[in-house]
Amino acid sequence: MKRRAGIYARISKDRKGDKLGVERQEAECRKLAGEMGWDVVDLYIDDDLSAYSRKRRPGWERLLSDMESRAIDAVLALHPDRFARNLRDLEDLIDAVESTRCLIKTVHFDHYDLATRSGRMIARVISVVAREESEAKAERYCDKHADLARLGRWKGGPRPYGYDVARDLMDKPIGDGRLVIVPEEAAVIRDAVQRALAGETLYSICSDLNVRQVPTAQGAQWRTQTMRRILTDWTHVGIREHRGEPMGEATWPPIIGEADHRRLRLLLLDPSRAVGRRARVFLMSGGFARCGLCGAKLVGMRRGKGVRTYACQKANDKNGCGGIHCVAEPLEALVAEAVMLRLDTPQLAQALRDGEGTSGASDPGAEVAEARAKLDELADMWSSGEITRAEWLRARKPLEDRRELAERRLRASTRANAAATWVSQPGALRSAWPAMSLDQRRAVLGAVVERVTVNRTKVRGRFDPERVDVVWRA
């Protein structure tokens, strides 16, 4: 009887993506099928997928399914290790053979017979040997990359944004693990650092880069995950990492300073930080604008024919009274003008310097990191029984107070960064304001404004500036 055969081809690494490895396997299997007199009715391919890693293999799953459904009654592969490099996958194949009587043939192993007890024993031995070989390769790979990390050399693979592999006079990679800065991309990173530290969202930064058609290292559009990874990983601070942990100084120069990097990690990796796509349309939403009657947050909304309005709502705030509403445009214009005038005063420059901390004070980012590390260490000591619960409670309170104080200083410093560019430069903010994104404007607003209170109006039919009180942060 002529068999309906399927060919299974798999290769673990296909860095170029040209599928030459699986095509060679297919060719040899087709040759064997011709010798056996079998018809090849389907091809099952898992390109660039390791059988050792236990990742899903779509071709493998489809092969087992077609064996069970009797779509094929014979399977060809180049070698037994193409099927499985662990006993779990092998047992799945054995179960399929036992239930369907499907024949298995391999090009490089004549006696691979899963239909007999001795054949299954040989297959299991082959699988164990293949597993050991894979584990040995994995250990050698890890040891190699640990050595590269200790030497501060680049691990290889796609280049990181902002850098390129060092090349010789013939434009060939030197191969000693060195990276060189790409000036245009480094400028993009440094700009993003300052914008993020000034309070601008990653979504806003990425949107701006995409509008300006600035590509990533792979030529794609920017995403917040990509930007977060660039701003928080150790590569761009000139430190070699291994498995997510810093190992030491790298062989390439930094793009981001250590102090800025520390603050970025605290700000962008904070679990409480809101993530996701947020497109704001109100300058003072989120707590800037407050009800003058009850103190509740004013909610940005559209009323009537789409008119943007700030309103106190009972439904959105349990303390809301519903007694205040104000058209957004004149209110935002008034507050923006007040901020511009405020930023031109020398008193504000001094206030912002005071907000950053006195000259020579320690880095608040470093203090936050140190306090968090000590709290973790204290928790581990209590968990292991080195200290009692009472000792843990006594030691925890001063550490939490220290962390909270450092976090307040860090927030104040971050707010000050948003306004520092415009301080004592008369007219600078006014000139830049029309081209600034809403997030950039909100960052400047947050640097100097504590809240904007909107009171009842005594004037009907037009905007009343007297109903607005601005409480300055600095």
C-alpha cells in the first residue's frame, strides 16, 4: 500500500531567516520518500524554533494532529532529534504512533522504529542523549556570555539604539565586543531623557518621534515599551548587564548619566505608575483644577456641541457637589498666561533651586534606591528568622520615613526639571508654547502650580477671571 507521508523539518537557529536549513532537510526526506515509494502529501516546518526550549512548535502540533486524524500514515525526518530533544515530546509521538500505526522513518537513522518495544527503547536513549547535548550547549552558551559580561563586551545580536558595532577601515565589524555611539540617535535618547524626567509621558515622546518619522534601530515606529527599555536598561549608561543585572563597566561610552539613569528607573519602573495609551485633551485634568465649593477634582468633559468644559460631578467623586462648571478654553488660556509670567520672575528661579534641594545635597534617586534596598534586606532578615517581628517593626518605620522623604525630594526635583529650561528667559516659554505637546505643557504646569481653584461666578454670559485662584507650588 502506498503511504501518504508528511515531512517534518526543524532548525533551532535561522539567524538570516532564509530557511536554507529546513529546505535541505526537506530535499533529503523527499529523496528517501521516493526510494520508499511514498507520496509526500504535506510538509510540517518549524523554522528557527528549538525543541529544547519547550516553546510552542506549530508545525509539530499540526503533525501530531494530522497523525491522529489519519490525514497521513507515515512521517519522514532527517534525524530523530528533529522530532524531540526531550522525553515529553517523544512520548507524545509514541502515543500517536501506537494509536494510529503511523510509520516513522529518518534519513540518518535506519532503525528508528517506534512500533516495537526495542525501537522505543532506542528512541528514548537517543532522546536522553540529545537532551544532554542540548543542556551542555546551553551551559557553554551561558558561560560564554557570562565571560563577555565580565569583560564588559557587547553580547552580540541586533545593535542597541544609539550605538553601532565598531568597524575597521574596510567597514567590517571588529569583533571585539566594542560599540560606538551613533550621534544622531544619541541626541534622540538624551532629548527623551530630559523630557521623561520633566514629567512628559512616554506615549507623548514616542508620538512626537513617529510624527517626525524618526525610526527605531530596526526601522520601525516607536512604542512606549521600546522607549522604556532604552531609558531604563544598563547598556545606555555604559554598564554591561547579564540576565538583567549590572556586571560592571562596559567597553563603550555612556549616553545617559548615572544619576539620570537612576531616576529614570525609579520613575519608569515604579509598579504604581499608570501604563498604557492615554491621549489627554484637557490641560488641567487629573487634579490640577478643583471645585471652589467642595474641593473635589474638576472633570474634563464635552457638553452641548462638543464644548470642552471642566465640571464638578457627583457621579465621579463622592465629595463632588455638582455646583461648578467652566468652559475650558478661556480657563486654560488664563492659567497658561499666569504660568508664563510666573516663570519670568527671579523669585521663581530661587524657589525651584530650593525645590531641588540645597547645594551639595545627596542625590534623592540614590537615597530612594538605598532605602528600598534596606527595606528589602530587613524583610529578608525577618523572613529568615534573624530578627523578631517587633525588631522588624521598629526598624521599618525610620526606613519608610527616609524613603518617603527621598521620594518627595525626587518628585520636587523632577518637577523643577520641567520648568528649569524656561526660568529667567523672558518670553522663551511663550514662544515655545504653541508647538509644545499637551504633556509638555502639563509638565511645566505641574512644576509651578499646586492647584487651580474655580469658584462661583458673579458674571453671566462671559468668562470671569476673578473666579479663578491659582495656588503656586513654587
